[in-house]
Amino acid sequence: MIEKILNLRNCTNIEEINKLQDEVINSNNPHFMFIFLYYITKANLDLISEKILETKNYKYIHLLLSFFKLNNYSKLLNYILLNNNDSSYLFNILYDVDCIENDYRLKIINKIILIDDDYYIIKSLYYYFVVLNLYDEILFNKIKPLIKKKFSININENNYKIIFDNIIYNENSKKDPDGFSPNYHKGRKSYIPNIIVCHINNTYSSAIYHFYNKEDEVSCHYLIRRDGHIKQILPLCDSAFANGTSVNENSDVYYKLSSSNLINSVKDNANYFTFSIEHESFDGSLTNEQLKSTVKVMREIIKYLKNEFNYDFQIDRNHIIGHNEVNPIVRKNCPGDKFPFEKIIQLLKE
């Protein structure tokens, strides 16, 4: 089915489009329906979004809200608020849906507060008050006693950004784990890796936790904290669990879905021929210290390729890319619109 959709993406014949649309809808498969919407510009957005909602599949409801401006936008959000009590999922709606109205932002945050999940309460408050730089007096007055109770801290209109910043990054001073992550493929399966993929993770401590937890099966080559601290997670000779693509066309990370021509032309897992650099950031913006460290790490990678393979890495936007170019369906906002690709490339060329 996915190959049928991809083959039809440049089609202008309405009859052919409608025929495949009927087939996709009749499948009752939210994955097929979403991919059809993503690639076929003449798809019936209102109809298919309703059909996806009928499947009650939260993953694809999330993706719908993230990628499309929907006429039934409020209906989908109300469904989520009424039926979903997963604070991680609710935070990701808050984080990923660009067109969300402020009333719904506040409803989502209040739902997370009601669930009483400290970790996501702080993340959502930090995202709202600091990253988005928004302010709501009713919400602020509601959380003041909450912060006092949970963290024994008094916040006010003058210090709340600093307080939220200190709380969310309070574990960054912990000692890094020794050694490398257990999550990797040994070697490079005979490939010469020729792509550097940039990622973001909200907090350094969260990234470290997941990269060193074998059950999570995620990793990268380098992790760069906001203060510029560099932690090497894996040796460059091994493949990280970061940019996985699949040869299974029913997967959300099917290799042909990649927007990178270098990746969608190789029928294999992109982890084998890529490097990964993770950055502590909510929106892709980097501190000056992070920028310097990123350039330093990329120079180390370029030197490694020359020494190990006598390969000259090409410093351009085809070879230095974002995670969203590898997995555009599931990683739309990684590393975010504010990630300074052009500045990095400029500095590398100097």
C-alpha cells in the first residue's frame, strides 16, 4: 500500500487519487491513511482525519495534529483531553502541535497537573513560561503553591524563569556514567559513514538515562550539554541506535519516506552509515558553548573519516542533516527550526 501511495504522489488524475483514497479508507489502517494525507496533496483531509479519529489510535491523532491544520482540530484535542491520561503523550501534544491555541495549551497543562506527574508538570511549565515565553496569571497563581509544596521553593513574577530553569536542569551536575552505551550495532556493516545527523533532547540528564538504559535501545555518538560539555556515548566505529530506518514499507521509518536522497536511496538501516550528535535543547537553539562544541565534534568526525577511510567528508546540507530528514513522520521537530545548520557549516569551512 505504501508503495502505491509513493508512486501516486505526483499524480494529477483525480480518479486515480480517489480510487486509492477509497482503498486506503477501507483498510481502516491509520498508518496508511496518514501517509496518504502526508504525500497526496489532493487527499480529502476532513474525511480522512475523521476516519483516523474513529480508529482511536492516539499515535496517529497526534501526528494529524502535528502536521495538518485541521477543521476538526478542536474535536481531536477534546477527544484527547477527555480520554488520555498519559502525561508524556499530553506533553508531546503541547510540544509538537505548532498551531495549538493558547486555551488548549492551558487545558493540556492543567490536565498534566491533575495527573500529578512531577516530571511532566515541570517540563510543561518550563516549555510554556520559558521556551514559549508565555504568561498566564491564572495558571501562575495555581502553580505557586504547587511548586512550594513539591520543591519547597517560593516563586514570584521576578524569579520564576530562573526557578524553572534550575529545577529542570538540576541533575546536570551529576557525574557522567563511565564507558560507552550498551545500545549499538558493532561496526558499520562495511559502509563508510558519510552523514552527520543532528538531534535535540530536552535535557541532558534525560538523554543520559535513556542512552545507558539497555531496555530503551537508543543512543548517539556524542551528547552536548547547554554549557558545551561533551560526552562521547559511543565510539565512531560503531553504529548508534539513533537514525533507524526500515526496509519494511509498513513502518513509520521506512527508508523511502526519508526526505534525504542520500538515505532514501540506500535499502538498509541508516544507522550503519550515519553519525549522531544529540544536543540539550527544547527548540533547536544552541548556546554559544554548544555551537563551539558541535563544530569541535564534527571536526573530530571529519578527521576520523580521513584517517580511517581516507574519505573527504562533504561539508554541506546534504551531509549534515536533521533527524527530521531521516525520519520525517516520527521526528518532525528534531532538531527544530532554530537549529543553526548554516552557521555550523560556515564555521566548519573556515
